[in-house]
Amino acid sequence: MKIHTTITDVPQQNRTIALGNFDGVHLGHQKLITLGKNKATDAQQELLVMTFYPQMQAVFDQTFKYLITQAEKNAHFQALGVDRVLALAFEKKLAQTSPEDFVEKILLDYLQAKHIIVGFNYTFGYKGAGNAELLAELAQKHQVSVHIVSPVYCDKQLINSSSIRQFLKQGQIEKANAFLGYNFSLKGEVIHGHKVGRTIGIPTANLKLGNDLLLPKNGVYAAKVTVGKEEKLGVLNIGMRPTVDNGNDTSVEVHILDFDREIYGEIISVTLHHYLRGESKFNSLAELKAQIQQDMTRIRKILK
């Protein structure tokens, strides 16, 4: 899969294009991209995903957090059979492009789209003035087909990135996973922490994560941890660690069950499966250790 960040780097050829932000690459996105792949295959064309990074929300909202990293997004694209990704920065010049120019100059002239796939709520052009129906109308004038993907639901709820964010903020990890179509994960480098866990025989791996990523609700989660080619169970804690006076810093640390080796500097992936409890301040490290041991027992039952 080829990845580009400027339009002029994309080779000239007829192609099928899927449009969207695709934050999280959830089940709705997967349906859209799969349809694009099928259309591209039928037409013997490549499938190009055109997206934005940073996307509009990140540019205009300083509090905006992504569900997954751009690298993780690209990994999902590749798994879905995407041939090429164009990830444009959402900047002033592009933001001021009219819907007509976006279609005619960018999609048709530069990218030579012959089939375009979008979601039912897709908007484009200056101040989002264009919608999926206008896109179809403009493209039809040039004999280019537009396929509008209908809403996707889970338990009668519309699947979208905003709902997934709310589920994560509320600790409803099972619902978030159901909407995503895979288990939400946190992936990062293992860095040195305060090493308090070692003093009670429960060492933890502290993760270094990007500041632009959304963290789920503070608390303790049943998790699975991938270290190299190994997968282990884990007790994940997200929060301030009130028992050891962590100050105002939010830490993400995981105790890996049945695991005993140094992994500082390694990249590990932690998938979240179940929210166990909120953060608590214990009267002593002995009480904290007893609680974590109870958490470990629960996790073995939940994820056995």
C-alpha cells in the first residue's frame, strides 16, 4: 500500500476513491471501504482512500483527540485491501475550496476518479457546504458514479466516531468495541515510571502515548497485552494513581500477568476488554496490592 501526503505525488490513472476522515475505522467505515474495494476490483482499478491528517476537528478544536493513530489507521486500510492512501493536511487553502472545485479540480482532474464512495453524512468544500447528494450531482455531469453508503447500526444505535468517543469516556468499553468491530487498544513505548509496583511484587509497564490520542475513562480494565509475539493477560490502570500521589499527571500502566522480563524501550499493544472499577485511594500499599490481586483473579475468569 502506497501512502501520500500531497496530491501531486499521486500517479495519474483512473481509480476508485473512498472519501472520509475514517477516525477509528469503525464498522461503518469498514463497510464503505469494502464497497470501494469491490467497485475497484470490478472496474480493474486501484482503490485510493482520501482522508485528512490532521483533520478539520483537530485544527479548529484544541481539545480534540483521535481514536487511533494515523499509523494504526493505515494498518486498518491495508488490511481492508486499500491500494493507496492520500492523507492531506486540512489547511486554509483547502478549507476555502468550493464544493465544485473540490469535485472537478481535485477528485476528477488531479485524482481521475471514476467511482467515488462516501458515507450518507459526508460533507465537503468551503464550510462543509457540499453533501453526498451534491457530490453525486456534480460527478454525474462527468459520467463519474458516486455510491452513497447507508447508515450502519449496532443494537439500533447509529455507529459513528462520536458515539465511540462517548462510550470510551464513560468506560463502556464493550460498546465501543462492538461499534469499532475490533478491540480498542493503546499502543506505545514502555518507559520508566516510579517503580512503586516493584515494591509490592506487582511491576507495571508504563506506556508513552501521543498527547493527541483519546484515553478512556480513568480506572482499571481487563486487558490483553501483546509483547513481541506473546499475548498475555493484563491489569490496565489509567489515571492519577492516588495511593502513591502521582500528582496531576495521568499515567497509563499495565501489570502483565505471568510475565517477568525487562521490556523498557519496547513497543507493546494493550487491548481493552472490560471496565473493572474506578480509581480508589487505598490506605496503604498492602491494601492496593490486595485489590490488584482481586483484579487479577477477575481478569483470569473474564478473559480465560
